[in-house]
Amino acid sequence: MSDEVSPRVPSGDQLRRRDLRVVVTGACILGLTSVLYELSGVSPSTGAFFRCLYALIPLGILVLVQRRRSSRSSISAPWIVKSLLAGAFLGIDLVLWHESIHSIGAGLSTVILNLQVLFVAILGYVVLRQRIGRELVASLPLLFVGVALVAGTSTTLTGSNPAVGVSFAVIAAGAYAVYIFLMGLATRAAGRTALPMFVSTGATALTAGAYGLVSGTLDLTPSLVAQGWLVLLALVSQVIGWLLVASASQRLPASAVAASLVLQSASALLFGAVMLAQTPTLVQLAGAGMILAGVVVATRIPAKKSSTTVVGKRMETSV
């Protein structure tokens, strides 16, 4: 008697857990964004423009590598428009969020920005009919209270027109949600990650650069020290962080990706403590714990009522 067992194929739940780990890792890496931007000391439009401009070089190399490995033509693929729009919306998000910080402070603007979780869930339901799960609904109090505690609820309104600052932050949250949603669609349509990221990053650079030129806030000759931080920001955030998120978002619901990205607030707290000597308070640490708990709840895979089945696995026995 001989038994022949075909290679084990991961189940759907196992693949989702793996993708969630990738997204969470990417979100934690993205927590470095605010720290590296602060170290660069440049304006919002300058930071957004150069971080994307420098990222195009390694992304372009990855595009060439992926293209050699695949014979699939993608010049006229339907994902191009989605990637361009996604990049434009990310540029709007980056500029408006930093502008809102000047009016309402970093704490409140960060809290409002995380409305993207709700906006992404609504987009998924309206466009793709993705069900808004009970897990996501149950996680929202933990996520929003946690972000509020990390950001600092005592932050005062510093600008002359707080209503404008709040409006900017809400629009930035909506633009961020559209970016997350469209990049998921683009990477699924393209069947790869680097090329849609390259296109969207170029669109973000153009959007931020255009705003900077019109507003007079774009500095085309930042100092060498500032450029060093911007190069690091490009590699860490725009390349490594977003590539990890985009690679897994091909298969995950947009709402799960959005909820995981809230971890940026908690990881930024850790990186700020290590790199900027910004010691977090007990309240902020409690908020970080609530964010972590909220992400766990939001991305929890519901237990199946039926008996466990193995997807893609087949055993054949011959005598």
C-alpha cells in the first residue's frame, strides 16, 4: 500500500492571516513617516514632493525586475487610471493634513484623519458591496479613543480659523480613504504591486509639487541634511511601508487594511520616543494599547460554524 499526498495549499484563513501580518508590518513601518518628516524640517509640500520623487528610483528598479519575470503586458491595463487617481488623492491628503495641523494642532488632526476607517468601509460597501462586519463596528470605539489618547486630547486649536482646519482634516481623511481603496483595486487589476505604486507615487509627486508651486511653499533646493532625511523617508515610507501594504491589499477587504493602518499612530509614538526622545505618557501608552486591541478586533477572522474544511488540499490513496 502506498499513499500519495499532494503538496499542502494554504487555506483561505491562513492566507488572510499572512496578509494581515504583512499589512500590520507595513503600518508599523509607516509610523516612521511623521518622525522622519519632522527631522527633515521642510514644508509639507516639499516633504511630500521629494519623498515621492526619490521613491520613484527604487520603485522603477522593482518595476523592471517584475517585468522581466512576467510576460504579461500591462501598458494599457485598466489599473492605470485607478493608480493615477489614487496618487492624486494621496497628494491631497498629505497637503491638507499638514495644513490642518497648523489650524487645529497635530493631535486633533490625527484623530480626525483616522475617520478614513469609516470612509473606506463605506466605499467598500457602496462600490463593491463588501459587508461591514461586526468586528469592524466593535473595533471603532477602541480605535478612535486610542488614537485620541495617543494624539493628546488636550491639544488646543492654534489657528485663527479652526473650522477651516477641521474641514481640511475631514477632507484629508476622505482623500486618504479613496487612496487606500483605489490602490487595492489597482493592485488587484494589475496582478502586481510595484508598477501601480510607481504610477501612483508619480501622481502624488505631481499633485504635491503643483500645490507647492501655486502656494509658494515648495522649496526645490532643501539643504543636504534635509535631503538626507527625505531620501530615508522615501525608502522607509513610500517604498518599503506602502509596498508591504499594497502587496497584501490585493486580497484583503479594504476595511481590514484601513483598520490596520491606524497602527501608524501607535508606532509613531514608539519611534518618537526612540529617535526624538519624546517620552510617552501613561495615557498615551494606554491609548497605544487600545489601538492594538482595536486592530486585533477589527481583523479577527470569524469562527466558522460548520466543520473545518481544507481548501485546495486533496489526498489520493492507491493500493
